[in-house]
Amino acid sequence: MYDLFLEPEVHAARHDLPGNMRQRIRRTIDGLAKAPRPPESRLLDTPDLDLPVGIEIRRVRLEHWRIVYAVHEDERWVWVLGLYRRPPYDYPNLPDLAHKLADQ
């Protein structure tokens, strides 16, 4: 098991989702604590982000929604950074979220 952390914005955004999607996203986020790299997840390309050693940023796609999260294998935690509706297909606040990881 991994420790699971959610950004306050993610926690608040889950309440505004349609009921069926709210349940799917909740189950997916809860599942990340057991398996942080499910087959449907994807490692994000983050070469220009100053991430601490051992942290990778991933995303899971659920229909038009994306869950963006960080995994630290050595410390065994998953930190859910953002919940996004697509399109657009970019994550403009990813550098700010990565900065939070560096400050922890």
C-alpha cells in the first residue's frame, strides 16, 4: 500500500462531477494507493520540470477526464495533483504542481 494524498482542488472538484463519473474517479484514485501504475496509466513527459529524484508524474484517462498524479516509489506515496476535463490536451499548471513536490 502507498500513502495517498490529494490536492485540495482535486478533492473539491470531485464533488462537482456527474454521479457516475464521480464514482469511477473515486474508485480509480483509491486504487492508486494499491497499484500506482495501472495498465491504463501513462508516464508524462516532464524533462523540463525540476522534479526531485525518484518522483514520476503519471496520468490516468477516464473518458474525457484525466487524473494527474505523482508517485514516489522509495517513500511509497501517491499524490493526486489534478483532475482535468479534456480538451484541451495540456496541463498548464503542471510546473506549479511539480514545484509543490519539490518543496515537500
